[in-house]
Amino acid sequence: MTNKAHWDNSTRMHSMEPTASCSPTVPEPELYRSIQAVLPRETDNQQLSDCFNKGMLRWTLHKKVQNNPANSLSLVWLLIKELEKAERWDSRKCIIPLLHTLMYAIIQTAYIPDELYKRVYDFCKRLLTYPHPYCTVGLSYTRQIKTERSIPGLMYQRMVTAEQRLKNEHYPFQERVFVLADPEVFSGSLGQVLLGDIETSTSDGSLSPVDYMCRVVQHSIQAALGAEQCHGPKLAQALKDMGQDVESHFQEVLAALEQRAEEGGRGEGGALRSRLQQLYSKIVTDTDSEPLSSGGLCDCPLPNPEMIFYLWTEELDIWRELAKWFRSSSVSEKFSLSQEQEDFELGESPSDLMPSDMTRFSVMSNDSGIERDLPPGADPSQSSSLDTASMSASWEQCKTTWSTSSPSPSKQESMRLSRRGGIKMKPSVKDSMVLMQETLEDHASLEAGGGGGGGGGSGGKVGRRGATLQRRAGSSAMHNPFLKQQRHFTARIVAMGDDRVLGRLAKAYYFFRKREARRLFLTMKVNLQFYYIPVCRATTPISSIKENLHLSMGNPCTLGSYLSMVDPWYNSNIKSLGCMIPKLAKIHQMNPGRPKEPFVSDVISYYVRTGQQPVYFTIYFVKITFTNTAKEPVEDVFLTHLEMEFPEFRQISASIREKQKKSSGDLCGAVISMNYRKVTLSGRDIDKGISVRTTGAQINAIPSNEAEDLNCLTLTLNESPTKTKNNIVSQESKFRSSNIKIRTLEKRSFTVTLDRDCRRIYRDVQSIEISPCLDPGYCVQKTMRSKYKLGADKDAGLSKYMSKRLLLPINTFAGIIT
């Protein structure tokens, strides 16, 4: 049978006339034109209008086929044909966009014949011979298609069950999307539009958990039986009439599919189909004389995941929000009271056990509560009440809120804080091993992911030290949803804004890892996935001076521009979304009564579901020392950019400065000493030291073009103009380095700004020391080795297999395409 004949036969066999709830059937030529419009072309110039159009067209294409099984199946056939054509023509630029679009359509298609599954599986398997990142994406989808072919409907069932947190006894995984928006960008109408979009998507017609269960049952039975053995409309009506009773059938479907998955999908799958056929017959009542198998299939739209929107203000502690989500989940409710008590005794804050709607009033205490920490001659009974006085004011505020669980006044007067003869709790060996295991997994993903800047197919290294210059990308096995994971919770953190919100994210992640090293809690239970949507606030005539200054300092979304450069599909879908949000705000202001379409939420859902290839960015540590010796040095981190400047020279205009130099020959700027480690591609790093007169410097961690894509810092000095025979020339010096120390040699101080954030400015600075952050997991291993004195080699044992640097992984669609 020819391909054309097979195509016509499959379409005729498994298509159906659209019902009242279905969207109209889209002709195949129209679907083909839509696919061609989405694909990148060699002539594309990556202009803003082009990427905006392709992102909108991709969303429109999925909307066309979302509510009609015939449309979805036609789209799958067309996409696999386009992929095979791209393979024949070696048009690799189209493979990643087509593959992600294909997999997203497969998840939502009601029924796919085995021949089509085989063609998709064979294509994905052939991608394993391609260079990175095609082999990485191909491996991930090969595993998924292999499992989906033997267990139809498993991807849809697991996705809906985890994202909607449906209670069940067979698949304990849960997910939630946390959207963190920078209030400096999303103020006013932008924040309202984003919040309204997410609320519209979350409500989704006020669907209940029972409705989601009905969709899972409907899709699983249809995916296994097909149109010849399943009457879709009759099944949908029967499930709707059941109401709450559908939960037992939902549990039975999950049990059948998960049992098949535990068996590894071996065999023909006849037992699974037979079991679902019996369940189908049990659900559907044959009121007429017509056979149950007659009829078409019904659509089961894939709902957007549960999202929570936050304006990331200074008061928001994202890790506390994650802990609240974990504690309030259906799985955590199964924990015994003894487990909660154990968490509390091992160092959990009492406020974590308070009701979620109660305000927490924190009190700083310097008393450890341990007798041996008391000053000599101190009375333990007296010192036990030191914190009681400081807590009284806070207790008065919170006792009215927590009146149901607070003690009576008589008991409160007699209650005192007793000092216990304990010792300071240190992380257990089990906790330390969990943190080290995560560091080892990150290191394994870096090794398997291959190289970035010039890695090609093998991601080849340039020696142990030179390899660190290549930015790493690619997912590890822990991101495969079909592998047994110890952590049943996945928090998908989506940061929205410019470089400033990423700087805050890096800082929060750094302190989170440090806190987990002291007392492990979330690392054992929650898998963190990071995503980034670059959004810049448009400059208007009434914009604040501070905002205009921020925009004039350069590209405010350097990391977003870098990801758009290395991943064209990210550029088409995510960068275009950041440009679309301000336009949506204007449209909403001009026509507030217009029906809301959750465009932003749909794109975020597509991003978090298919963007599983992380690009790793080094977090840099900076120690800041001030001219006032009484002021303690400050330790901070940055991700994208550090700027130092001398305020007195910034205030002098360039024209006045030029006139002064020409008249007197004086040089402008302050003298600084700089020690840095110059990095080279050969790995032969050189320690250098210079003194130079400068007005400021910029230190960038993100390259501006592909030719400079190295995982290191680029330092640019604004050197003082120098005199030549004819004129005065201003110089700029560039260095590539990994460790930098800068100190002023005059009685002048400078200002330091981290990640272009006006909220993170340090003034009256005398010196700064910059180096890559060490991962707390690596530090734990070093501490354990020093405790047992295991040799003198600092990289012996597990240390040599661990990533020393703390890396922030930002998920993309392809990683780095070279």
C-alpha cells in the first residue's frame, strides 16, 4: 500500500463528523499551510515581527485542532511527514520545532493507530545518531513514544493527574507552576492583564476534579480502543451522569495503566485493552439495540496546569510558599503525626505548623537554647526567659488569630521557655548524601549534555580546565517523567521580567541551597524546574528617571537574548510572548469588555511541558568591602551583570570632561588595582595584576554573540583617556576572567550595582572580590572528608565527580543549537 493510500485509509477509518461540542474540521491543505508558516526559514532574519508572528501562529495552530479528534490526527500525520522530509533534506533547523509540535499534538489526540506510532518512534530513534542537542531531545521523546505506544493515553493521564493534583493511590506525583513577576515591570495594567489571564486559565469554566477525572477516563479508553470499539459521545454522557461515582472508575483506569507501566510495557498490550474494554462496557449502558462500538470519538481538551501568580516583592519568600504547597498537598496529608513532630523537633520553625492564613511575626534571637553556649556564670533559669520578653509583643498580636490553639491565660502566665541540655543539630549523613546526590546528578547531566559554544556533535572538551569555558546544556535522566523518581513533587518556577528578576532568582536559589545544606527539607521532596520569560517594560515619556536610566545602560534582557540566540524555538515562542504582553495590556485598556482568551497561560503551559532542556548559568559570588572599617563586609551573588562606577566622574558630562583634558592634560578617573585570572581556551589560566586609572567597569557573565559564548566573566574597563602626539584617545580594555579582585588605591569610593537592579546597589565600596559560587553539595563533601581526614587531595573520592560551581538551570526547548 502506498503512503497516499495508507493516509487516505487511516483518515477515513479514524475521523468523525464534528459534533456540537467540536470545532469544525480543518482541511488538510489549511493545516499544511499553517505548519509551513510556523517553520523557521533560512531567510528568516530573527526580527521582532517575525518571531512574534511565528509564536502566535503556533498557538493558533494548536487551537485549530484542540477540540476535534479528526483535526488532531491529521496534524500528527502531516507533522511526521514534514519531519521525514526535513531529515531527507538535512534541514535541521526545522526538526526541533516540528518535533515539539508533534509531541504536543500526540498528547491531545484521541486515538493514534499503531502504524503512526511506529513511524514517530522510528524517526525519534534515528535522531540518536545526530549531534547534540538533537540526540538529547530525540532520546527523551523516543522513551516517551515507546511507552505511549505500549500504553496509549499514559502521557495525558499522568499529565492531568499531576498538574491538577487529582487524589489517587497509584500515581503520587504532583506539579504546580509558580509564576514570579517582577513588580518593577508588571506594575499597573501589565500585572492586571497577566493576573486576569492566569485566573481565566485556572478557572477553565469552573471545572471540578470530577470533570478532570471524566476527561482522563474518556481519553484513556478512547486511546486504547479507538473509534471502532468505542462510542465516544455515549461514553462522555455516561461519565457525566455518574457525578461523584466516576472516581472509582478513575482509580481503576489509573491502576490499569500504572500496572502496565510497572511491567515495562512488555507484550502486546491485549490484557490492557481487554481490561479497558470491560470497563467501557460497564460504564456505558446499551439503551438501544445498536452495538456499543458504533460512533465516533469525543475531544478531551488538555487543561492548563494549575498556576499561582506572585508579584515578587521583598516580603515574598518563595521557598516558604513551596513548603506551604507541599504541606497542603494530598500526599503530605497522609503523613503521620509522628512525622510532623519529627520535622518540628529537627529544626522546623513552629510557624510552619500554624494555619496557612496566619501572619508570621518573626523575632530575632541570639540565644541558641543550649546550656554550654551560656556566658560564664550565667544562670540557665534566668536566661531561659530572655526571649520570652522579646516575644511578648508578637504573641499579643498573633494570639487573637490563633486563639483556637493557644493556651489559656492562666497556663500562659505559668509557661516559661525551658532550656534543654541538648547539642546543636548537624545535618545527618542521609541528608548530606541527598544533597550530594543532586549535585552528582547535575554533574552527570553536564557531562552527558555535551558542549555549547563549539561543542558540535560530541561536545568535546579542551582538557579538565578548558572544559569549564564551554557552557553546558542538556537534561539528565531525572527529567524523564517515566523514570521512578524519589521526589514526588515538581515545582515549575517561571520568572518573568528582565535581568533583575533573574538576579533575584539566583540569589534566592543560592540561599535556598545554603539553608538546605544546614537542614535538608525541600530537596528530598521537591524537584525544582526553572523557566524564564523575558519581559521589558516599554519606555514612555512619563517613565521614571530611574527606569530610563536602567534601560539606557544596555540590553535589560541579556540572558533572554542569549537564549533566543542559541534556541530559535525559544525565540519564536517565549521572547515573542514577552513582546506580546504589553500589547495585550493596551488592547485590554482600549476594549475592557472584550472576551478574554488565555493566550499567556497557554504559552506558559506549552513552555513548561515541552521545554525540558536546561541551559546552565554560573552564579557568581561577590564579597564587598566598604571604606568605613566599622561596616562589616557584605556577601552577595549575581547572575548576569555587575557594574562599578565612581559617582563623581559619572556626574561630569563628557563634553566638559573633554574640554578639561584638552586644556590641562589632566587625566580623568580613579586609580584601582586589579588582580584577575585570565582564562584561555587552552586551559592555561594566567594570574595577572595591573593598576589602571578608570571611571568604571562592567563585568558581564552573559555573552552578547555566539562567537564569544564562553562560560566566564568578561570585564570591560572604561580606562582614562591617554595622550598621544595629536589628540587624546579614550580606551576600553576587555579581559576574560573567572576570579577578579578590584581595589581602589585612592581615597575615593565606588558604587556597585548587581544585575542592573537599583534595589541592589552598594555605595562607599573600597574593594570587591568575585569568584564562582561553590555548590553547597560540594562543600558538604569537603566537610565530610576533612572530618575523617581522607587524604590530602582536595578532589579525591566523590569530589572529583561533583560540580563545584553552583549553576542555575534555565529550561529551554533545545538547549544550545550550534
